[in-house]
Amino acid sequence: MGITIAILLLLFFSSLYCMRALGKVRIKFSLDKTLKEGSRQDAIEALLKIIKKKPFDFHSRMELVELYEQENNYIEAITHLNLMLQFGQKQESYDPKEIYRHLGACYLAVKNLDEAHRVYHSLRKSCPDEPFAYVQLGKIENERGLPDKATRYLNQALSLDPENISIQEELGRILFESKKYPEALRVLQKILKKDPENPSAHYYTGQINFIYHQNKEAFTHFLKSKNEERFVAGSLLHIGMILRQHNKTEDAKKVLALALSKPGLTKNDLLEGMYELAEIYFTQQDIQRAIVLWEKILASVKEYRDVKSKLDRYAQTRTNAMLRKYLISSRDEFTSLCTKIVNTIAKQVTIVRTSTGLDSTVEILTQANYRDVPSTVFFKFFRGSSNVGELTVREFYEKLRESKAKQGVCITSSDYTEDAVSFSEGRMLELRGNKDLVRMLAQINASG
């Protein structure tokens, strides 16, 4: 009788075990099927049921964490990873290294740099001979605005794995961003020696060459980095800027427009690219396209280089074609127009010398009959929206004296500061502002 009961009990517990095992197989099969069919939320719910029954099933919990990461639900992933750290020491499937890696990545994803730093610091202690934690700590310190600490961590990582190119790339980038160009170049050259086609090394080497005005070398490096998705926009931007510096305007225009259509430019590079392209449009008299870019720049940054003054200058010209020509024509056209103005306000003009300045000014020294008095008259023309100040007028007056001219005439599209007007009083200097200029341009327009 006792033997029979024992056999029955054995059969009962065996069947119970088989039922549980089959249940697990069914759940696992259902989970695998759910994942294959792409229903991630159903898979999460299935895993939560498993974990509820077996809280220390770390394999299932890690699968759940990975699904949460795929869903960008990093907060739930962090909760489960911290539970694994808290209660996992005695579990067979407990792997602190894997947990730390996931946990650090999740904290970085939610921009919690302090917690990510704490996690990777713990990983470094538990795995002191692996470079991964040092690399991550370096990235965090750089993100915190501490590049010196970042480079120390990355150098520690390299001491553990001296041939690791990805670590060298990170170090080269941070050194470049810290403006430590000689140190960055040394790292980048080591990379290119091992990997001659490395796009990251070519890109940052090109950047440094560009900063040092080594355009030929920079151009070559950017051509090699432009095929990498991360660097395509920045490489094209610099190629366009180099082409413009070498007066290949049409090619520069096409390349800059392409660069601005690509994602990945920093804010500064985006602004610089728009400014460069607007300058090309401006020189080609495509004013409307230039204005669109200038307005976009000011919408992002209220004061960027001389963009505001350019827009102010153009605003004056909307209703006056001759004034528009005075303000935005090419240098040669501007000089020609200034010569016409001289011949309008003086008689019997003989031009002795004409010179143009990089600051969009024109100087014309003449022998002329001015205000019914034959004399040597020195004219200076300004174009811009800012009032002409005393220092500028004083510099012109010194030139006037050096040239032995008897009369000086300043003409501007804006006006003059009070100090400039005061300085001109009692001297053979005549200051003519916007109203006089508009009148003179009207006379030229009327005479055809």
C-alpha cells in the first residue's frame, strides 16, 4: 500500500513539473512569436508576466530592458536595471558588467550625466582593465565642459588598448574642439597612418588645415571625408568656402547650397554657410535670395557679423532704383556711379586718381570747377547704413592734406555723427548726407 501511494505521489509531482515546464515553453514560444511578428508591446506584457511569477529571472528581465530601450522608454529600463543591481548578486545569470553598460547608456539617453558618471565609475572599478568605462567617462566629462578631464580618461583608455582607432578618433575630436590643434594633429596623423581612409581623421585634419589657411591640404582631406554620412554636410561646407576663396564662384554656390540641404551642421556652421552663400548671391546681384538668407540668419541670431547693416542698407533701396544701385552694385559699377556724381556736382572735371577701399569706399582726386571755383577737389564716397564718424572724417582730412587738395567733399548714403560734423567746421571739408545723395542720384537718373 505504501509503495502504491509513493508511486502515485511521484506521478503527481512529475505531471505537475511537466505542466509547469510546458507552460514555460508555451510562454517562451508565445514570446518568440510575438517578437517575430513585431508586436513589441505584447512582448513586454508577456515578459512582465514572467517576471511577476519569477522576479529573479534575470534573463527575462534583461530581455525586457532591451525592449524598453527599443521603445525609448529609458525610465522603465533604468528601474529594472537598478533592481537587478540591488538583488542580483546571488543570481546565476547576474552579470554586473552588462547591467552597468545598459544602465549607463540609459542615463545618457535621458541626459542624466551625473548618474551615468556614477555608473561608469562603478564599472571602471569592477573592470579596471577594460577601456570601455574610461571612454564613456571621457565623453561625459567633455559633455560637462571639462575637456582636460576627458582627455585624461581617454588617454587611460588608450594605455589599455593602444591600437584602438575608435578611442583615438574620440581623443582627436575632443582635442580639436578644445582648440589644441598641434596635439589633435598628432593623434589624427597616427590614425591616418594605420587607416589611410579614416573619414573622422580626414575631417578634423581638414578643419585644422582650414584654420591654418592651408586650403590645398584641407580641400584634399574634405574630399575624403565627404562620403561619410556624419561629415558630409561639414565637408561640403568647407569645400564650398575654399572654392569661393579661390574665386570659383559658381562651383562654390552649388556646393554650399548642397551643404545647407544636408542634416548635421552645427549652428555656427549653418550660419556661416548661409552667410557665405548670401555673399555669393549678393555679388551676383541676386539680391532677393541674399535677403532670404540674411533674414534666416537674423531669425536665429539677432547680431551676426554685418547682416543687420546689409538688410538696413537694402531697406532704403526698395523705392529708389538709383539708390539701390549705389548701395549694392559691384565695386566697378559703384566707382562708375561715383564718377557720374562728381561730374554732376562739378564742372570741367579732370580725374587725377581713383581708388577703391576694401570698406566699400571710393576716393576720386580731381581738378575741377567746384562751386564756380577752379580747384583741386578730393571726393570720398561711403555706402552703408551706419553714420560716418569723426575718426573716419579725420582720416580723410589727413589724406586731403597729403594730396595738396584745396577742397574735400564726403558723400554718404547714411549721415554723419555730431563729432564728425563738429570736426569739419572751419576746415575745407564739406559733408553731404543721404538727402543730398538722393537728390544727386535723381539728377543723374533724369539726365539718362
